[in-house]
Amino acid sequence: MSVRGGGKGQGLRFSPWNLLLIIPFWILITPIYNREGPALFGMPFFYWFQFVGIAVGVICTATVYRMTRDKPTVPAPGRDLDVDDLDEGSAR
Amino acid sequence: MNELQWPELIIFGGLFLLVTVLGFAASRWRAGRTLDHLDEWGLGGRKFGTWITWFLIGGDLYTAYTFVAVPALLFGAGAMGFFAMPYTIIAYPLVFLPLLRLWSVSRSRGYVTPADFVRGRYGSRVLATLVAVTGIVATMPYIALQLVGLESVLRTMGFNAGGLLGHLPLLIAFVILAVYTYQSGLRAPALIAFVKDTLIYVVIIVAVLYLPAKLGGWDSIFSAAEAKFAETESTSDGVLLNPNNQLQYATLALGSALALFLYPHAATGVLASRGRNVLKRNMSALPAYSVLLGLLALLGFAAVAAGTEALTNAATGRVDTNTIMPKLFDDMFPSWFAGIAFAAIGIGALVPAAIMSIAAANLWTRNVYKEFLRRDATPAQEAKQAKLASLIVKFGAVAFILFIDPQFSIDLQLIGGVMILQTLPAVAIALYTRWFHVWGLIAGWFVGMFWGLSLLYGIPNPAAGKEHFGGSALALDKLNILGWQPFAGSQVQIYVGIVALVANLVVAAVVTPLARRAKVFNGTDSTEPADYHADEGDKDLRPIASAG
């Protein structure tokens, strides 16, 4: 097993965009939506609201993907970028 | 034997034949240099792109049993059964980041199973073996459940006999599945998943548009459900949650989401993908299946409105609520369309069953066989061993269904969810930090496992006439920590898995500083920080299917 040149990253890389991933967890707070009305197409609020929850989840994960794709990391300071850093996270 | 439903059978048989041909042809699909390596047989060459991964993981997680059992749950209990929605909503944001790290470290170190990672991270045979065995034990009943799903369809089509005759179609289907999985490995379910999911999407979209129109709209469907739940004596059912089961709803969703990618078969689907971006895209694309699952779940209420009645299983003599969905399709649709729906469910059982058996076989081979029985096994020997193990796993699952009450598989799967959660600290947390001491993790595993099991054992289900293993909802009143009952008198329910996981983490956190102070050896970490960020295209990435 080769040791990758220069150790190209620290243990944890963090982008503030990742915080968006917390939003979908609101769906665990059942009192928000455990009610009959307003109904939509005859469906109680409880049911259609959770379909909205799926959409919110997708928007959050898709946003994080888009925003972290091309600038995945804060480069470690004081170190020359090597070619891997430039590749990291790019589509191909 | 009931009267056979010929048009349904012919369509079912034709589609089954199609996937059989695909299953065998899969061995040549995007073939690598050799199939005699676990990277190839067990992970399809680690090169699946976005679409294949979407079909594969979708086919893997949203199983036939899910499609049969979730609507049956709504049919029986109402809102509580809808927990599958928050579960799949939070699952993807939850695993988005850790899965990428798992993929990268596995790709750069050649890990095939989660237990491989634990072995590399902690250098501990004990911990890795615990993780591997937990994975195998949790997966086995899951495979058996796929058979329950398949059999509910076969019985609805008329193969509802007692004894061995009633099981024969199931046996034939499974032998075929076993043979092509043996030959083609993970490529077989990946290819078949295309057929399975296309069928499922078509069937559910048609059903969701057609059935409400026929039954007078969602309005009258929900009114019928409300009327049904008002009649029953039970207070735990209903179209909405009640004060006592809201916590159970949320914790069951959270626990299931945490457990989802700890299951070996989910990890297999993830590790088979080509790169990090493939996974990221899938975290946004997989919820499409959740929409489908949610709509399908609501058909459980449609079955109430339609007055569907479950079949009595001729083998056990009990009413089998899992036949509600197939019966609804049988009653409400022309037989040719019911045939397509049944094929969707039937093939939907084969895909996850194949992936699960491959995942269990990988665990056996890498973490038991190579660890204890044959430490110098070559990659070709590993592949051979895994192929054999996949056969044994599948026939073990069939034997489960044939000789033991299917209810036992359902109970075991419930237990399996609680068990697999106990590997979370060793697998998921270890992806981020090595703060926990290896002996802390081991101690936590034991406490979480045994406490979780004993809590499950103590939960009765009077409605089903069971004294033990009656469900996963624990009344807080029963929570007893060494004689201390913090919530005595409360009837609020919580998911056992979460309780056991908290105990697991607390013990691990307490033992960790003790073990450090006693200077107990904490294993050797053979991974490097950069491993957790490796991606396809890195110039010094480990070659796929390389030796050692």
C-alpha cells in the first residue's frame, strides 16, 4: 500500500454548507404535523406534510452536493497544493 | 390448493423468466479481468455509476417485504405504520457525510465489509468479529423475510397449500436465484434491479391514480379508515398518532435511519459504486423511492375502504396480514395487471435477497474464514468461499421459512434491527474519531446487545397472543436501570433500539478513560487521514481486484 504523497488532507474537512443536512430532522418533531387539517386532496395534514418533508430533504442534500462539489475543503494553510487537491470532488 | 389464477401466473412466469436470463447474462456485463476476486464477484468491480447505484441501492433498501408489510401495517394500526416516511426522509441527510468516508477508506484500503474497516481501524480481531457476526445474524432473518414477501404473492396467485407442496414454487424460485447469484455475483441483482424497479414504479403510480378514483377519492378512503379504527377496542391505532406513541414514532424512525447503512447489504451497495460523487447524487435521488413507499403505504387505507380481507395461510392456519396488498390488487385490478404487480413484488424479493446473501457471504469470507480458518487465502480462494457461503446463506433462509413459523423471521428481523444498531459506535463513529477505546466499544456492544434483547423479550403483544418479542415499543414505565425506574407510571412508548444504543454509548464512554488510565493496548490504526478522502481518479489509488 502506497503512502499518498504529502498526506493531502486533515482528518476532518468541513464545509458550512453541510449544516443544511440538519434541517430535514425537523420531521422527527411529530407535534408539528400530527393533526387532521388542513387536508389536501382529502389527505389529512399528517400524511401530505410528510411528503413535503421528502422534498425538503432532497433540496438539502442536493444543495450540499452542489455547493461542496467544486470547493470541497478549506486547504490546509501553509502547504503547497498538489494536483490531487485540485481534482478532489470534481465530477470526473 | 386454491384455484390457480392463470393470467396472473403466465405474466408472473414470463417476467420471472426474463430476470432469470438477465441474471445469468450478468456475469458478462461490464466484466472485469476475472470474477475470482471479491472486488468483482462481491462488489461488481467497484465501478457502478449513478444510475446503476440508484437502482441497486433502491432495490436493496426498498424490499419486497417493505412493499408488502408497510401497507399492511397501516391497514392494521394506522398512522404508526407511516414511520417509514420520517425514517427514509432523515436517513439520507444522516448518512450523507459518513458514507463518503466509509466509501473512501474502503476504496483505498480494499475493504469489502464494514467489519474489514473495523479490523483496519482498530486492529482488533475481537471487535471486528463482533461486528461481522452481528451483521450476519441481522441479515439472515432479513433474507427470510424476502421469502415471506414472495410467498404472500404466490399464495394469492393460488399456490396456497399446506406442507411442502405449498412451498414448492418458492423453492424453485430460490434455487434459480441461488444459481445465478453464485455465477454472476453482485452484477446479477444490479442488472435485475432495473426490471424490478421499473415494474414497481409503473405498478404503484397506476395504483395510486386508479384506486382512489375507484374508491371515491382520498376523502372517503380516510373516512373509511377512521371508521374502522374507531370500532376497534385498541387505543393505539388511528389515523393520527396519540400522545403515547409519538415518541415511538420519532425514535423508531431515527433508530431505523441510524441502522440502515450499518446493515451489511446496504454497505455492499455503497461500496460497489464508482466514486464519491455517485454517492452524493444518490443521496438526493434515492428519496424518489420514499415517495413511492409513502404512496404505497397509503394503499393500506385504500384496502380498508375496499373491504379487502387477508388470506388465511394454509400452512400455518392463521390470517396472514401480509397478503393484504396482493389481495387488494387481485380484487381491484384486471388479472393481467395484478400479474404485473405480483411480478414486481416477487422480483422485488429476489434483488435484495441476492444482495443480502452476497453481503453475508462477504462477511463470512473476509472476517471469519480469512481471519480464523485460512489466513493465507488467495483472492481466488476468497471468491470461491464467498460463492459457496452465498448458497448456504440462501438455503438457510429457505429452511427458516419451510421448517420454522414465518412469524419467527419477523420477530428476528425486529431483533436484528436492534442488534445492528449496536455496531454504530464501532463502525460509524470510528469513521470520524478513534476517541473510544477498543475495549470501551466491546463493553458497550455487550451491554447494548444484551440489554436490548432482554427489553425486547419483555415486551408482550396481547393482541397477537404473545408474551415475548411482541414489538419494539417499550413503555417508559418498564424502563428499569438496575432497579431505578426513572419514568414509573408513564405509558409513553420509545423504540428499544435507541434505548440500547444510548446504554451502549454510555458504557463505551465510561470504559474508555478507564482503559486509557490502565494503559490497555488500544490496537493499531492502519488507516491514514488521507484515506478518508480518497476518490476515483486519484492517481495513486489502489487498483481494483489487486492481490492482498
